[in-house]
Amino acid sequence: MNKKKNSFQKFMAIPGMASVITAFAGVVILMIIFAVMNPNFAKQRNLLNLTRSICPYLLVGIGQGIVCITGNIDLSIGSVLGMSAMISATLICNGVNPIVALIIDLAACLAVGVVNGILVGKFKLPPFIGTLGTMTICRGLAEIVNGNYNTGDIGNAPLAEGLRDLFYYGKIGFLYYGVIVTLIIWFVFNYIMNYTRTGRHIYAIGSNVDAARLSGVNVFKTTATAYMISAFCSFVAGLVTMAAAGMGSMQAGLSYEMYGVAAAVIGGISTLGGSGLLVGVIAGASVWAILQNGLTLANVPVAMRNIIIGIIVVACVLLDIMRRNGMLGKKNK
């Protein structure tokens, strides 16, 4: 009995695990509430669509979460998503082979990650300012890449239908390919964060950047790596968005910087850096998608949905700051 108790205590002592369990409990509670409110929520078709809708939130949550663990933030994440969707769709609609289009698109997105890494990691620009600048630039590129117009339908281009199936419509059994791709990406970065030197360095600079530097960690390289991971996740999320719409939209990715932060902080990743688990991002992204889906079925206005989500995000960040500052759990004497 004592061994089981000690094992449980060790499990709960893992930094961020309590927040992860709380987030997953919230997922279960929300699903029960919305299923009671509207029986259509629990129907198979809606649940399958719900799993698919989680994908872009989870992808940007992974990227934003890793950047947050370094103690920084990436405000460009939504604009890179929009740029990704527009570049790929524009090239495909102009007859470029989809594989070549994706390679060009990936290079452009990773370049943004490198720029963010240089601005924040090399020149010590505050991440809010640096990524705000690249956010504006990338949104402008997303708008002008097709002459300030949304693209046409990509479905008629060679191989484009396969691209749409891979990232959105195709499925094996009850599982969509897009969900499989997203989970593979999550597994890869979860492994990197937990079992590699890069992951340890990311946590180290988020915990104490000066101590990490004195320990031999290349702070610039690690920061740039985190931002490149974020850009890669936005690139894939852009493909998911493009595949879902069947076109490139200049509005793609709007507010996704908020979605990324929400998925990360609801999942227990600290905005102050140094702690948090990527498994929590799955719960955080699920909470966001469930709220969007359930409130839509309940005919709650968009404005009210945004207010509810905003309150949840602020509450999660506030609780994290209070916990880190020792303001929780203390008794008045």
C-alpha cells in the first residue's frame, strides 16, 4: 500500500502534472455538461468532427507551449499560419507541384522562426516586441501573396486532392489522417522535450537563463530552435486550415496566437518559463475546441464565447503566477 502511495506521490510530484490532471478533468466535465445541454454534442459525427477541429489548436499550442517554456512568447504564430495557407494555396493554384509548394512554404515559415530567434535570442529584443513585428510582417505577406485576394479552389490541381485528404478529409476507420499527422508531431516534440539535450536546454533557459548559460547552454541556439519549432507547427496548422477550406484565405490564422496561448496555459505550461508538460497541451487544445463546439451548439453568440475563453485564459495565467510567487497554499497567521 505504501509503495502505491509513494508511486502516486512521485507521479504527482512531477512538475506540471497536477495542472495536466486538472486540465483533463476539465475536458471530461465540459463534455458531460455539453452532452446534457444538447444531445447532439455526444453524437458520433459531432465527436469525430471535434477531434478534427482540435488539430490546429493543438499544433499552435505545441509551438507556443515550447516557446513559453523558454520564458518567451510567440505572437507571430497566427500570422505564420495564415502565411503558410496562402503561400501553399497560391503556388498550387498557379500550377506548382504541391510537394514543391510545400517545400517553399516550409522554408518561408522556418525563416520566420529563425528571424524570431535572432531578434529575441541574439539581440535580446523583448519577445513581445520582436514577434509582434514579425506577426505584422507575416500578416502583410499573407495578404499580398495573391494580390490581396483569397485564392481559388485548390481541388482541381494535380495531387491537391490527396493533400486535402492527408491533412483534413481522409480517414482510416474512425480516425482522420489529419489527427494522425498531428499526433505524430506531438509525439516527436514530446520526445524531444522529455528525452533529449535540446529539451533539457529549453527547460533550463526558461528556469534560469543565466544559470543555463554558465552551465554551457547555447541560449541563442536553443531560443532559435524553440521559435523554429513554433514556426513549423504553424506551417502544418496552415496546411490543415487550407485543406479544410480548400483554398487560401487572407483571414486564416486570425486570433490563433490567442488560441496557442490558451492551449498552453490551460494545459499547465507556465508563461513564466521553465515548467509545463506537452501532454497538457492536448487537454488545453481540447478544452478550447470543446468550448467552441459546445457553445456553438448552444447558440451562444460569438462575442460571449470570446469573453468566456478570455476569462478562462486570464484565470489560468493568474493562478500560475500566484502559484509561482507562493501566494497559494499559505495560511494567514
